[in-house]
Amino acid sequence: SKLSAKIINKLGTRLMVSNLGRIDIPSQYGELELVDLIPPILVSGNTEKVIELSTFNGKLNFAITHDPNKVPTKVVETIFSRVRNTIVLLSK
């Protein structure tokens, strides 16, 4: 998607972005309410870092999967902050 491409361009790093986009399902099922959907965690061969995005009920969710043997947690925390900041900037 365009958002995925913008994120990759802004981050300047090799990674995979999975964007499920808007998940258009009801949030109410009788007395039960679905309040959140978390993006699925992907594992992909040689990819060291994966960013998963989805939007449900007007709320953007994202997760980062990484191989701690290849990418230190501190690096992933930095990527997380940069992705969050990039999403905020691109959504304006």
C-alpha cells in the first residue's frame, strides 16, 4: 500500500511491512463487543524485522516482529519509535 511504501522510505532500513488495511467487520455481536484486533505476527524466512499494521474500528494497530539473534532489542525499540512517529506525521 501507499502507507507501507512511505513507512519504508522514511525509515531507510530493510524490513517487511504487512498492512492488512481496514478490517471491515462488525464490532458488536449481540451482547458481545469486539474492541480490538491485533495484527497477526508474521515469520518470514530471512527477514530480520517485520512490521504488521491493521485498522479496526477507527484505530490503527501495529506490531513489530524481530529475530533477537540478528537484531538487538534496542534497535527494534528505535524502529518502533520511528514507525510510530512516521505514522503520526503521515496521518496529518
